[in-house]
Amino acid sequence: MKTALLLSLLASFLIPGLAGYSIKVTRYQLQDPQSTVVKTQDKQHGVGSDELCKICIQFAVESLNILLNLILEGVVGECGDLCGALAEKTNKITGEICDVLCALFGIREFIKIIEEADLDPIYYCELLDQCGYNDNGDATITNATVTPKSGPRGHFIFPMTYVSKNGTSTGEVGIFVDTVDGVPVEDVELNMPQSPGTYNVEWNLRAEPDPDCDPTQGPCENWLPGLYNVTIAICAGECGSKHPHSFIYDEAHLVFEITG
């Protein structure tokens, strides 16, 4: 019943994606090197399990910091007290998801998991048994390039191929651009557990100033002429996390140049 409720909330609980720097991502799974490309999301890894994991992670992204602050403020009591306070600071659906997850473990264990997760959404959902992990998983990047390697401001494409022999955990694929003017540009995408196979991910970067960027709200990337170092990573768990079941499978390093 609780699982069904979580699934019923999915359609109305969608947090905007993490891509915020004009980077678009497409990904594929290859049946074999000569086969037709099939989208990864068409591949099933247990009916419903991926969806529950996504709900949990979306909930964690929005709520973990707020929940930690509420706990520090002494708002504990029962599940209804904590989740009701969360709903007041977010929305009704977030509070309902909190109620379901809290009821699964009880208020004391729920709070313990929040504190142990320490703002790591994937690890939090692994502790709640909503996301799977594979400590024997692996992924090796076999190809990563950038096109064009040099050119004026505009579109740059970063295709990456990786191979897994043992399958992967719930984790992330990410691209991190070291810009000339020091403004952080990155895109990190949730990567659901995958079976052994060969996979492609492609990032499309529009390296042009964003006319809608407001410098009073934060730094704006100007894409100045120069060399840009890029790191592409595939990770078990959150990239950079020190929690259990979290580590970097592999990284690739690239350089591209903006000439003007």
C-alpha cells in the first residue's frame, strides 16, 4: 500500500533537473557494437524499483537540508510532526512522501538515517532501501571526445562510451568544465542501476553567454577565449561522496579551446 502511494505521487512530484548551464544530455545502451541504438530508459531493471528510487532522490534533493534544520530546531515528536513541518516549508506532496518514508522505518530510525546521510541524496535513499547498489559494480570509459576541439563560441559535443562487466549501482554521470573566468559549469545526471553492457552518453554544451543570466543573482559564465579543461566521470553513488557504496568508477579528461 505504501509502495503504491509513493508511485501515485510520482507524476506530481517532479523537481527540475540538475542541468542548468545549457548542457543537454542524451544517453543510449548498445546491445552490441554493431546493433541499433536503444535508449537506456527502455531497459527494465525491476518494475517499479527505478521509479521508487527516483521519487526518493527527488524528495531528498528538495528536503534533506530542511529536515536536518528542523531536527536541529527540535521538531521531532512523531512522523506527523516532522513531516507536517516539512510540508509547511515545501508543499503538501513533499510532506506526504515524508510521511510514507517515515512510517516505513519509524521516527527514530528515520531521523538517524537523515543524520547519517549528511545531505547525500543517493546514500540516503540506499539507507531507506529505495535505491539499489552493487559494490562489485564497474564501469570503464573506453572513449571520450569533444567536437570541435577548437572553435568560436557555440556548440560543443562530448560523446562518451563506457563498458560495464558486472553492472553498476545507482549513481551519476557528470561533466565538469573548468572555465577561464572561474565560473563553475557542470551537469550531473542520475544514472540508474545498469546491467553489464556498453553504454553511450552525449553532452551538448552551448558555450555562449546566457542573455537571461542576472549577475545580481550569481556569477554569469562569459565563455572567454582560451583553453577549457573538462572532466567526465561515471560514479557509484554521488560523485565525490565518501559514504559507503560511493566511488568513482572512471574519469576522462579533455580540453577544448574557444577562439573568440
